[in-house]
Amino acid sequence: MTERGGNDGRDRADVPGSGGSLDGTEATGAEPPVRPCADAVDRLEALVDGTLEEREATAVRRHLASCAGCRREEARHVDLSARVAALPRGIEPARDLWPAIEARLDAGATATHEARGARAPRGTFAWFAAAAAVMLTAAIVWSISDRDTRFGAPTSPLAVSEDPAAGAMLATYREAEDAFLATKRAVLAEIEARRADLDPETLRIVLDNLEVMERASLEIREALERDPSNPSLRRMLVASYRRQSDLLRSFEPPTFGESTATGASSRGTTP
Amino acid sequence: MTAATGTVSQLVDPPAVDESLLIRRAREGDARAFEGLYRRLVSRVYGLCLRLTADPSVAEEMTQETFVRVWQKLHLFRGDRPFAPWLLTVATNVVLSDRRKRRRTVDREDPIEDAPPPAVRPTSVAAGAGVDLERAIRTLPDGARTVFVLHDVEGFRHEDIAGALGVSVGTTKSQLHRARRMLREVLDA
């Protein structure tokens, strides 16, 4: 960023900076206002935002000391920031919205009850996540088991083998898988009941992808029935269930802004 | 559920009741506790919705929708974090989702014959008048106004705004710069 020397009045509008007084009012009524340096405009905004690195900020401040145009521009940024900081944190609606909200909450509870015969359990998605975690833990143990040779080709991996320990592990896996699949059905029923509240595009994408994953897991299971001692197939099945779990969690509220949305710190407390 | 009409009763929102207690009770299905949360935070939600939509009637609709969704999703709120940012997150997504739906509706219609009337919005500013910032914000185009409100007014990060809008951080920074420039021009007029 360089300083430019002063120039005659005719060119002054095109000559940034030119030094002079703090507020650039050295320009008389007959002279156009000085403009900021073209290469400084973005940095001035960043300086006011506090996002410039210290070295660059120091260089900009040094430049401001001798550039009226840039000082004026900085003052405009500061003025806007101050006005934003002075905005009220909230705005009261013209009327009380609670009665309409309450009516919708009542209607929603009634519709849910009528549609499914029972109120949906709270924390359905958390319930699903917990069931999925149990299933995946059991399945991971099963998939990396060193007891593959015990199972034998014609035996289904889901059947109880002669080895009590392996049988117990397989039974645990089977129970966990059943719980996972049952919970998945419950989650899908919940999604269907709340379809009107969900973003249709997200819903379409999730359900389309879920269908693909379900076909894949079905094929893997069928392959496992034919080749129960295949550890790769087991791992693939576990991975497929994990992907389905992750996909259905898409309907949890986003984490957008959770840790950073504090509002302008200079605007004071919540009214 | 029965509403406490008129003034809020002490049982609904006594000053001494901790917000976390209201949240806990609301999560357990206590509608009066949820009303208490509504009373405390409706101005934040409505203010955000109004600034994003520039339309009071749409903002009212979005505010209602936000609280209905929050009631449905309250069990998903992680109680170890501040509630207001999460609430405003839901409100932002409600507004953006609605905006996408409205655009899809417009796209399906004939753009010349069936386009909905434009939102009522001041289209010009009297030169020399003391235009306040709220009115100036409403004159901004949708994209610039959204980024300005979320970043400068509400304090969200560019990364989060870009993610919510499905655009790059470069785009949100560019929109913010544009919004600030336009606001300065309006305010300086």
C-alpha cells in the first residue's frame, strides 16, 4: 500500500489519499471528496472487523495516519458497525403468537396419536442411535472374531454353533441386529409421520440413498448365508449398517452456529 | 393444554425460574414451561425472522413454525450448550427452507403470468432522510440481506452460513461486502 502525493484539484477525485486532515474535510465545497486507495478498501473492512493479522493491521494503521480518503472510509465502516451494535437484540411481534402455536402443538399431538395409535416416544433418534451402537459393537466383535474356522461352510453365521462361546457371540449379534432393524423401522415410521415438517429435498435424498444401502446389505447377508466364514462380508455388512445409521441421523437438527452464534458482543444483554 | 392469556402468570415465567429448568420441564412435555421459553425468546426469533424475510406476516409465520419445530425436537437439544443459539439455528433453517419452497413454487409457474406479487418492501429511500438501519436492511437483496443479518447482526461464522446456504465461504464474504457497501450508500444518502 503506498501513499500518493497530493495533486491539483481537478484530479483530486481520482487521487486516493493525498494526506490531509483526519476527516478529509480539507476538500472545499468545490472539490470532490477524496476516495480511499483502491487496494486498501478490503483491508480497511478487515481492520474494522478485527480479522487482519497484526503485521498487516499495523501497516494499515500507519497508512491511515497520512491518507484522508482511507480514514474517511474507515470511519464509514466503524459507523456501520456501531449502528449494527446498537440494533435491538430482538423485535417484539405486533401480536401474541402463542395461541396459534399452542393450537398447532395440540393439533400435532392429536394427529400423531391418531396416525400411529400411540404418541411417539421422545428421543426416538437418540433411541435409534443407542440401538445402532449396541448392534455395531456386537457386530464388530463378530466380524473380527478369530473363530471363523468354527463355523463351517454350510452353517449360517446367524445360527448357534456347537461352540458355546461362539454361539453366545452370534446370539448376541443376532439380538443386536434384530434390535437395530426394529428400531430402524420405528425411526422410518417416525419420519413418515413427520414428513410434512421435513425438508422434502433432504427427505428424498435420504430415502433414495437408504434404499440403495438396504439393497446392498441384503445382498451381503445373502452372500454370508452362502459363505458364512468370510470375514470381509461380515465387515461389509457392519459398514452398511453403520452408513444407514449415519444417514438416518441426518434429520437431527444441524449444528450450524451452535458454538459461535453469540450476537454482537457490544450490543449488551438480552432485553 | 391451556394458554395463559393476557399477562404471563408467575407460574409460567417467574423471573427467578432458571431457563435450564424451563427447558428441562418442557422436554418432559410441560407446555407451560415451553410457553415460558416462548415468552423469553420470541423477540429474538421474530427479530431474526423479520430481518431475514423483510416481511412481518411471513416473519410471524416463520416464528410460529420455529417454536412448533423446537417443541418437536426439544429432546434432541444438547442441554450442555446455550439454548438461544440452537433456537436461532432452527429459526434460520425454517426461513431458508421456506424460501427454497417458495422459489420452487415460483419456478413451476409461468414466470410472467403467474408470478406472485413481490414482497412489500421499500424500493427507494428519500434522499437526505434519516433512514434507520432496520429499514435499510430490508432494502437489501435476499442473498446479501441473509448473510448480513446472520453474520453482522447475529454473529454466525462464514463457514456456518456457507454451509446452511449451500455456497462457498468466498460467496458469503462477497455477499457481506456487497451488503455493507449497499447499506453505507443508503445510510449516507
